[in-house]
Amino acid sequence: MLKRINLTGNPNLGVYITVTNDVAIVPPNLLDSKAEILEEALDVNIIRSSIAGSNLAGALMVGNSNGFVVSPQIYDRELVNLKEAGIENIVPLPDKCTAVGNILAANDNGAMISPEVSDKAVSVVEETLGVDVVKAQIAGYNIIGSSLAVTNKGFLIHKDSSPEDMDLVQDVFGVEGNIGTVNRGIALVGACSISNSNGVIVGEDTTGPEMARIEESLGFLDSF
């Protein structure tokens, strides 16, 4: 299922919200009407939480079916609240990089992370998410999580990605996909969308042709 929404006029959904096949971690002040759209389109349980005192859960944490990696700046009380809400396996990234959602992308088959992170951080991601992790860039950028939207069914990648980028992403995540944009040409598809194996949500400015490519790339259409 594909839906279009903005958050109080903001189309950068992937900055504020992080999702897996089971849960969506959203800002505490997210409108109930928006939360209902997420529940319907993505078939997830909603968990409201700040991360490091901010509403930017999408930029500060990444998860898959095995667990979540989160910014080292997360508050202890937030960790406790998330664990009480059912996120039992959540581990802070032991590195100076706080915007985990910008530099890491993962599904249940693999993960890709910025080359700038430490080997210790890579080990923590591998142990927490239960997948192999590859250090790489996408389209020459280190912001892997912002440049890539990936699920267990497919991926959508920055429009300037090379064939070599495409081959690497397909190999790491074990799914097929394509280049694309959201919100009338925005290339940072990970920052401007949220998706899982059940559906995808993009900003309201996303065009019909963009939506068709998104659906096909993420595995919701056989062709477009």
C-alpha cells in the first residue's frame, strides 16, 4: 500500500519516523490521524518516543526484525521507555556519529553503513541487527540511510547512483530495486519516505510517475 502524507507541512518523513515490519517509532506529538495512516499503510504498532530529547527518530535510529541501533546520545529514560514498549534489543552506536539513521540502512538480509564509522561500531551493528555490514558510499555520499530506502522486498536508491552502486546494494540486501526520486525530484529517498514490506509512505508532493516507480522498486508492483 502506498500513501502520501506530510507532517505539519514537512515531507521529510524518514527524518522523523523509523519503521520495521512490526513497529513505527514516531514523535510523541504525532497527530492521531497521521498515526492511523501509518498503522493502516504499514501494518505496524505505533510507539511514541523522543530520541535524545528530539522528535527525529528516523535520523537517530535504524532497525530490522532483530533489533535497533540508536544514537549514543539517547537518554536512559528513553531507552527504558522503548524497552517497556516492546523494543527489547536496542543498542546505542559506540561512535561519535549521532545521526545513525543518516549513515546506516538495513533490512533482514544485510546492512550498509558510512565508511567513516569505526570497526567497533560495525561490530555492534552486526551483533544487534544480526546481519553482515558493508562500509560503502552511495552516489559518492556517506549518508547511506538518507540516500536509500530498503525493505525485505526491494529498494529505492538515489537517482545519481552508478550501476556499481546498484549491484552492491542488491548484493548486500538481497533484493532488487531501482533509482528514483520523491517529492518532485528529491534524490534523498531515505530521508523523505518510510517503508517496510507492507507498504510505503511518501510526501504529498510526490508525483504519479514517482509513485509508480517507488511501488515497483519496493516490490509492490510487477511492472509500471
